[in-house]
Amino acid sequence: MSASTDVYLEGLERQDFAEEFAVGAGILRRCEWHVGFYYQDSWDLEPMYRKAAWLFKRGEISSRLFDGQKDLTDTLKAVVEEAPFECPRCEKLRTEG
Ligand SMILES: [Zn+2]
């Protein structure tokens, strides 16, 4: 029971880290109205991968969270690919209004 909880929490941390990183790299954008919602703002992922690889090599990204550079970039890729093109709540408001 506790083991699966740990894995779940670790997954959240990785997800949170990847989201923050993608926001910092200008790939994802936070909705200014809805806390915790992100959408994709750029499609050029190469600069983000390069920055991630560089920081990981320098040890500035915790290897506790990521098994290696590929694990890190795979997580970033997944977060960006899962992000909508528009904040889902804004879209809902817009289509209902
Ligand atoms: Zn929104």
C-alpha cells in the first residue's frame, strides 16, 4: 500500500517538475485565470531538450526524480504532448458562453 503511494507521489513530483520546466522554457503557458491549468504555446521543443540535457549534466536537476537524461526528456515530452492547445476551462467557458 505505502509503496504504491510513494510511486504515485514521485510521479506527481516528476509531472510538476516537467510542467514547471516546460513553462520556463516557453513551451507551456500557465492559464492566467485558472491555477494549475497549462496549455501548449510553442512547438519547437529542441531548445527545451537542450536546456534539460545541459542542466542534467551539470547535476542541477535531481537524479532522485529522473533515472537519467532520457527519462527526463521522455517525461518532458509526455507532459507537452498531453497538454491541450488551450486552457480546458477557458475553452469550456468560451463555448458555453
Ligand atoms: Zn483558463
